[in-house]
Amino acid sequence: MPHPPADLVSYEIRLQGRLDDRWGTWFDGFQLSAGSDGTTTLTGPVTDQAALHGLLRRIGDLGVTLISINATLPSNGDFDE
């Protein structure tokens, strides 16, 4: 199986409030999951910093509160090719 590009990093973005599954298409490539504490977590890949900033603008456009954003390690734990 091919490795994703070296600059492709996954992020976990936690938001205050619940976004239902229909928002998944607006956040293309991200999985949405509802927390029991009334939050929503978006998880998915971001190609570069410009894409990350674009994603954060979309979140700002919704008017929801950003709780946290964390880069996550690839599932195999290996950043090298």
C-alpha cells in the first residue's frame, strides 16, 4: 500500500457543539464524531498549512467555538517512506 505524501498530516479538531453528519461533505475528507460532552471532533488529513488555515476559516465561518487542534501520528507511527 502506498504511503501518503510526507507533508500530509492528520489533525483532530475539537469543536464546541454538535455538528451532524450532513456537515461531513462540507469538511471534505474529514470524519465527524459526536462526543458525549456536547462537542464534535473532526479527524482527517491536511495537505499543507494553507489547507489547514482554509479549514480553520470554514470553522470560523460557522461561528462555532474551537476547543483544540492536534496533529496526530499516522496509524503506522512512521513518518518515513
